[in-house]
Amino acid sequence: MLTKNKMFFIIKKDLSSLENLLHETVTSPVDLITDIGNHLISSGGKRIRPALYLLATKSNPNLDKDYVMPLAMALEMIHTASLVHDDVLDNAATRRGSATANAKWGNNIAVLTGDYLFAKAFAAIAKNDYGTRISERLATIVCDLSEGEILQNHFGYTIPDSIDIYYERIAKKTANFIATSCEIGAIVAKLSAKEIDALREYGYCIGMAFQIVDDILDLTSDSKKIGKPAGNDILQGVITLPVIHAYKHGENSEELKNIIENRQMSLEELNRAINIVKNSNSIDFARQTVTEFLNRAKNILPDSLPQSVRTSFIEIANFIGSRDY
């Protein structure tokens, strides 16, 4: 997991506690639900959202761990629930190298399990009385995730008219959630309004970078590293930044467009599309965009943060720019 890196050293114990809490949360009198929940938790995941939240809370050394931890759990439960639903919609067989819930137990049980995880998350929020502001932020995130998935499915296999449309979609699917994780950590830590806004902007920028790196890896990495087949986004009709740029600025735009719009594309056609993107300068363009977002993130971090916290946030941004999984 990403959270095993040294940049999360100051929350190492909290992350260990989080793993235990996640397994406790999915334990149910219904054995099947417990089995599915443990499978989802044990299959890995970077835990980036709760980790960023926990890191932000370290800005206040006087917080009660019993108050902080349930919200970290809720963030990961919401994320996991959204992935379970995404896998059903995408008919995905694997995630992170493990079988998806829908592959092991069928679509109906998978959807209901996702609903169960959402309910567990919001029950923890209600029980611990985090206030309406945090509840509203997390409810908005679920709306954003749903809107992002609806847009992705409705406009699948279609190249967007502009990069801004792509940015809007990945904000809803990824960046807004990471931004909110940082923001509510700052709220729980009782930071100033200016610091809260800065950490939210930091989270948004690294979230955008994180997703664009994923888009790059989908085209340049192998299935062993990323846990899914290379070129899977193109195969699923998900149009990413390198593809959009290659279409708008490459030499084989019409051929690429024809492949993208073919919902029954062959493996040969998929490989051709990947090669068209790779042979353009679109991967480099995407990497430069990642660098720009990460520089924005690092520059906006408040100097008033504890040095260990600020350093960790900078190390996270640097890692996102260099990760290969």
C-alpha cells in the first residue's frame, strides 16, 4: 500500500489501528457479509483518503484518537463502497489483482454490499456527532462520485470536446474526495478558515495529479503492477487525458477516434490505439500537467502547519509524481 511509505511515518500507528477498525466495522451477524467485507478490506488499497485526513489532524496534538478514528474509517468505507458499485457497472473481474465482489458473489450481492458499507460509514458519522458541516461534505462526496460515474457511463466511448470536461469528470470521481479528506481533517483539527481552504486546495491538486498518473499508468504500465489489464480505460470507453491530447494534436486522430468509438474493439485495435497515444507527445503532456498540479499543491501548503505535517504533505506530492503503481 502507498501508506506503507515513510512519508506516513507520523500516522503509522493510526493506520494500523485503522486496519483493525475496518475489519471490525464489516463484521456482521450475517457471515456472508463479514466474508465479503473482509475480502474487500484485505484486497489492499492505498488508504490515501483516510491517511491524508489523519495527517491533517496531526496539526492538533490534543485530539482524542477515539474521536478521530471513526471518521478515517468512514472515509475508507465510502471509497470502498463506491469501488464495489463501479466494478458492477464496469463488469470488472479484478481490482488490485484480486477478484471483485461481483465476480465472486454476483452483481446483486455486490450492490447490496456497497449499500451496506455506505450505511456503516454514515452511521459512524452520526454516532460520533461530527457536526453538520462534515456530514454535508461527505454527503456531497457521494453525490459527486455518483455524478462522475453517471457522466462516465453516459459519455463512454466518446472523446470530450475539451480537456476541461475531462477535468470536471475526474474532479467528481477522484479529486473532490481527496480534497474533502484533507479539508475535514483540518476541520477536526480546528485549524483556521484560511488553513482549511489551503488544505482543501492541496487535496484537490494532488487528487487531480493522482488520477492523471493513473491514466498514464493505464497506458504505460503492466497488469502485474497496476492490478488490471493495460489499456483497460480505452477498452471500457473511459477517455483519459493522454487520449484526448493525442486525438486533438496527434497525427492519427481519425484512426484513434474510430477505435475509441468501437464498443467491440479487438485486442489488436486496442494495442493500436495505445501505440498511437504513445507515439505522440501526449504522455509527456500528461506528465507535465501532473507536475503543474503538484507544484500548485506544494506551494499552497500553509507555513503555519507543524513542520513534520507539512514535510509529509510535500513528500506525498512528490511520491504521487513518481509512483509507478
